[in-house]
Amino acid sequence: MIILTVLAFAATASAGEACRKVQHLGDGYTICIFDPTADDIQLFQNDRSGKPYGSFRALENDLRLDRTYVRFAMNGGMYLDDQSPVGLFIQNGRELKAINTNKGWGNFHLLPNGVFYLLPGRAGVMESRAFVASGIKPFYATQSGPMLVIDGTLHPSFLADSNSLKSRNGVGVTGDGKVVFAVSDGPVRFHDFATLFRDDLGCANALFLDGSISSLDIPEWQRRDGLFPLGPIIAVTELLPG
């Protein structure tokens, strides 16, 4: 059962239905829930000139040329100094970066890491090696790490009393197929962020997207974070009437 403490809702119907403020273990979060059967969830990396968007504003301005409105956006995975993805990235069915299952330093390599993927009308989060073995060919995909929740179990490295506190954002998929995005309002530990997805949001699988640079764009809330340059971006878009 999903239990949420609702603090605030957006005033307008679309964002108001999708996004809300919640509390979990004494910390505040913004969560947004979308239905892949009805909402147009996409991944973006480079603009039409081939350069990384780098910001929500640049993405919005570019999509507006095609009469497309951004309802929601979030940073969508870790990236290198040139803003290219660290791991798997698929856009419009084309693999721009291969999956990365190497051991290494940092959160991305805190194995197991995972993949958030989108097929027509369906979304999923899966551990990276399981994703490779599945043979799934998504239309969109982004790899990040670590996994927060794996088949209902927290990542084995998370400690309930950890003193590593950072802003964090992630994505999960509920049992009925809804996509849940969450970003902390302040510094939180991995363990608490993972239990938010598992215990309050009903996500048996959830993926950490990044920390510290965690950024959110909700135009109807007049919120567009822009403190850090961005790599991959996940966005929910809507075609405006002509």
C-alpha cells in the first residue's frame, strides 16, 4: 500500500495530478508520477546541432520549435566532463552509448547499477546485467547507479545509520506500471531514499540517477533548477495544438 504525506499540490490540473510534496522519515521530497500508457516520457541528450542541451531551458527552447511543451524534466543519469553519458544511453531506438558494467570508483560503479528504459506504453527499471540478459530493445534507456531497490530488496551497501548525506534523485516503476520520479529537498542518506521508493511509493525496482546536481523542472510550479550543467535529461512532453 502506498502511504504519502501530502504537503502541497500544484494549482493546475496536469502538474497538480503528477507532482506533490511528501515526507519520509522526517525528510522532504518532491515526487512526480506519470503513466507511460498516456504520458509522453522521453530521454534527451543532444540538440539539433549535436551539442548537449546542458540545461532545461535549452531543451524547452529547442522543443518549442516543434510546438512541444515540457511538462516535467529531471536530470537523467551520470555523465562525463563533456556531458556525455557514463553508461548506456538509447534515444529514439538508437544506442548512443553502450552499456557499462565495469567496476570502478564512484556511485555509478557501486554495483549493481541499473537501467531505466522505455518501450511504447511501458517502462521498467532493471539491474544492468539482467537487462543485458533480457534482450529487451527499448526505444529509450539510460544507465546509472547504484540500484536503490532490486526486486524489493535494498542495495546491499546501504546503511541505515550512514553519515553520507547528499541531495539525491531517482526513478522507479510501481507494480501497476507507473513511473515515479523523486528528488530530495535536502541531503539524505541512500538507505532512506531507497526506502522511500520501496515502502512509500510501491516500487520493487528503483534506480539512483545522481546526487548533489539533482535538478528538477516543473514549469507549472515556476521551478526550473539551473545551478549545474546537465547531461542526459528525462522529460515528459506534450504537443501543443497548432
